[in-house]
Amino acid sequence: MKKDFTPTLLDFGPLQIYLARHFGFCYGVENAIEIAFRTVEENPDKRIFLLSEMIHNPQVNADLQSHGIQFMQDNYGKQLISFDTLTADDIVIIPAFGTTIELEEKLNKIGIQTEKYDTTCPFVEKVWNRSEQIAKKNYTVIIHGKPKHEETRATFSHAAFYAPAVIVKDMEQAIELAKYIKGEKQPAQFYEEFKGQYSDDFSVTHDLQRIGVVNQTTMLASDTQAIADYLKQVMVEKYKLVTATVEERFADTRDTLCYATLENQQAVSGMLQTDADLAIIIGGYNSSNTSHLVELCEEKLPTYFISSEEKILSANEILHYNFPTKEEILTSDFLQGKKPVRILITSGASCPDALVEGVINKLIDVLNLKISTEQLIEQFH
Ligand code: SF4
């Protein structure tokens, strides 16, 4: 069914907010947080660890830590607590983006039962299942994802268990990979160029003859589609395929993006049809799905990526995250003196809705608008 992605207009007079039709917490994140808190409640006497950050949101992670949960690794796989300190009595929760087969085996060897506290999102598992299906049909699995992201590492590990696998982080890398498929580059170069992104014993000459593309669930839908279409075309030309024979070399793997990523991205496209002056995107700075919402908005209008309302310092200044330098920067006159000012607001799948509400309230506050929550709710009656 065709869904409506028109944003909701919150009209505060001098401040007009276009709120995305879909934003914020997804099923996988809600489920994972619920399991984590239930685990704390049911096991007051046990040490409880999380393999890494539950989700990419600092507020949620701080909340979990304040309940006594300890993180074993940081986002980049750096060990914070040694596995040697674990005993069979401990509980280790697998986060929403899943984990590698190797880590799971390590925990099981210690005697820790991972299945009971596994919060891996079903949409991530769907990608693993899809990888397994095509791997069993002798396709090499190409994963479009961020090579160091926990979910991509987990998907890579599951795919590589059944078949050769390679990670491509973007279209540029897909184009380079295609040069090996077409025989335009020396196979020996591949191992340096894709270091850390291919499975053991990967053979460039043998393992790029039948391929299928899956993705980290939070990538930009249009990017994954473009990469899959491009590699399909490369195979069609190389092996002179026609519609009826494409599957001999290229597996059909559509729809491995999760619904939340897709709907949040489509809702942003809906918001971008409005005449807004700027966009504010709320989420953790290391959140992949949030970063893609920022990218979509940046193409069209000034965009400010903030982690909470505290980053709006006044009606004049905002502290926001800048991807290229990976640091927060201060921008003045971000409301551009517009009256009314029209602002698009959305948040990533790992961002609690309370943060969105906080940002709206802060804007009302810094603009000195006299409107209560009750008056706002009135607009919807
Ligand atoms: S963003 Fe999608 S895949 Fe990731 S936890 Fe949420 S629903 Fe699951």
C-alpha cells in the first residue's frame, strides 16, 4: 500500500515545524532496550555485560550503564573489559545489531548462554538469512556497509561462514571491485585495496563470478540500490546475460533494508517537498541511519545534526556535528532571522522521542513563544 509521507505541520506562529511522518525508535531498538532492562530486573545478583553499545545513542547507553550494565567493547571493537574476566555466572547481552559467530563461540566456551539474552533485531537476522540463502547457491556475498560497524562485521561473519564475502563501503569501492570482475585490475592488488574487507582464502579470479548484494540495514536505500544495479550491469556485460539468464551470475536480493530505515528515509523525502528554511536532525553522532537522514537533508538545505536540545544554545547559536572533521562546530544566525522560520525535524531509529520533544520545547523557549503543550495538543483536535 502506498504510504503517506507528508510531514505534520506544528504551527506556533513565528515557528513552523514540519515533523517527519516517521521518525525515531524502531521495533528492533525498543525490543532490545526492553530485554536489557528486564534482564537487570530479573537478575539483581548477577553481573550483566553488553557486548558493545546497545544502540548508537548516548542517552540510552548512559541510562543502561546507570542501571549497572557494563559495556565490553566500544563501537569500533576495542576491548574495554577482557573476556578473561568473565565466568559462566555472568550475563552477556548481544546488542540489536547482532554479533559475529566468533564472539558468540567465545562466550559459549566460557559457559555463557547467549541465546537467552540475544537482542539481535529480526531485520538484521533477515539479512543473515538472505546471505545464507544465496551463499548456499554458490554466490559470493557482497555486503554494502560500513566496514567497522558492528552490524556489518556481524553480517560479514555470518555470510563468510557459508561463502566468500566482501564488504564495499560505497559506490567508489563498488566501481573498484568491478574492475577486478572485468579483469581490468591485477588480482594481487585486491588484497591490499580491500584489506580487512574480504573473507579468508578469498580468490579474486574464482569468487567474483557469481555475486549477490546485501546491505547493512541502515544504509541509504538509494545508495544500496545504485550499487546493486551497477554490479548487476557489470555482470550482464561481462557474461553477456539477458533477463532470463541474469540469475546465473547475479542473485536477486532486494529488500534487505529494514522497514524503519526505509520509512524514516522516505519521510525525509516527504519533508523535503516543503518550503522549509533549515533542518534539525536529532540522534547519536555515531548512528549510521541518522547520518543518512542528515545526508539527504544536506543536499537541499542548511542542516544541523544535534544529539539533544542542549545543543541549541540560543535563538542565535547552535552547536552541531560536522561529519568531515568529526567534531561539533558552532554556527551563528542558524535561524537566518526568518519570521516565521520553517524547520524540518526528524530523528534516527536509535533516538528516544523525548529528545525530539525536548528540541521542539527548546526552540519554543529560545524564541520566547508563549504556547503551552496543551495549546499545541489542541491543534490536533
Ligand atoms: S534500524 Fe532496523 S535493523 Fe536496526 S534495530 Fe531498528 S528495525 Fe532493526
